[in-house]
Amino acid sequence: MSPILAICLENLNATSESERYLKCTALTGRKNALVIDADGLVHWKSDKKDGFELWVSADERLILYLPEGVEMEVQVSRSGRSVMVPNAKPVVLIDGDEISMTQFRIRVHVHGFVEDEYSPSWYTEPQVSSGSRVVRAAATAALAFTAMVGISCSTNDGKTEKPKIEVRDRPPDVAPANPPMNVEKKPDPTPPVEIRDKPPEAPAIRDEAVKPGKKPEKKPEEMKPAEMKPMPPPMIEIRDKPPSPPAKGDGI
């Protein structure tokens, strides 16, 4: 079964809370893409082509894709940095990224993979001020959705440090085997914006252990623990072309 990614698109220009969070599912490949036009309208499983696309890549990443020939100025922002989206190069999105155009601004909330797809619909906070069974049932359904996505959209304040925006020159060779799900990691410090054609090579491993029989240069009480430097976050990835969707009937 192809991956189905639950996301919310937060309208940062919304005048009503009832039309702020749009629940969506992003499917695998361009054929099943969500298409957002120049007015910010979301088209799902339609023939609409005049807009940018949101879909899941072969390595299970959320992709923003501006097709060749579509004349739109789309900007992706993350932690004070921004990238103008090029045509025909997939841009990898993560939770909290902002998409800006002249008419609108959207914040993307990535909630995780789910079993079933559903059409876009507005999400509103439940009002649990009445003892009515209908109200309680609606509140339960809303809470179930929040549990499914793992975290409420409104909790992301956009202040957390994020890795660089990834703009890919080419698709990955293979998809990672059994990637960990819902693992919360503390963000690393963010370096300057960088676009690379190739991923960085892995650093050489240095053996700093003291060999048997060799005395340390300093006394134990003078020795200090080695300073651990954080690994650099992922690069801004732009791909030359999207990865091919998995073949039908291969069990994926």
C-alpha cells in the first residue's frame, strides 16, 4: 500500500477560525497530487493543473512541486530563511514550513502516515460546553482526529529551530527501509541556507581512546570531557525530477 500522509494547511490570512485549518491527505506521486492554485484554493483528485502540487515521494517525504510551464512565484520559508521554488524541481517540506504567494500564506503541519485517505475538510476545535450526546460525540471525534495526527495544529508556534530547506537535483536511489515513525528529536542549531547538488560525505571517525599502557597527558582531575558538536541539519533539497512511484502489485 502506498504511503498516505496526513497534513493540515493553516491559512495564515484567515479571518475566521472555522476556516483556518484544512485537513488533507497527501498521496504518493504526481498523479494523485493536491493542487493549490494562485488564489489558494485546494484541488483534490481533479484535472486542475495550473498550480503547485503537494505529494509524497518514493522516500516518503512531503514534496512541493511547481510543474514546468506554470508561472507562479512560490516561496518556501523556514526559520527566517526562504527559497523561491524553481520549476520542475521538487522541494522537500517539513512540519512548520510556510508557503507564500501574493494572495495567501500557508503553514504546513505534517502529522504522520495514516491508513485511509480523505478529501480536504475544515477542522474546528470542539465546543464541550453542553451535556448533549451530539456535542459529546462531536468532541470525541475531534479529539480522535487530534490523537491520530499526534499533535494539535495550533501548538506549532513556528519558533523552533528547523533544518535547512531541501531542494533536490535528483530523486533518491532507494527508499529507506522501515524508517522510524513519530520519533521526537530535539532540533540542531541552524546553519546558513545552502543548496547542494550532492549530499555531504560522512565525516571520518577518529579514535580518541587512550591506548593500553599509555598515560594520559593530563591528570584525571584536569581532564575535561570532549566537547560534542551537533551534526549539521539536512540541506535545502531541490530535485531535478521526482522519483518514480512504486510499481503496482509489488507489495509496497
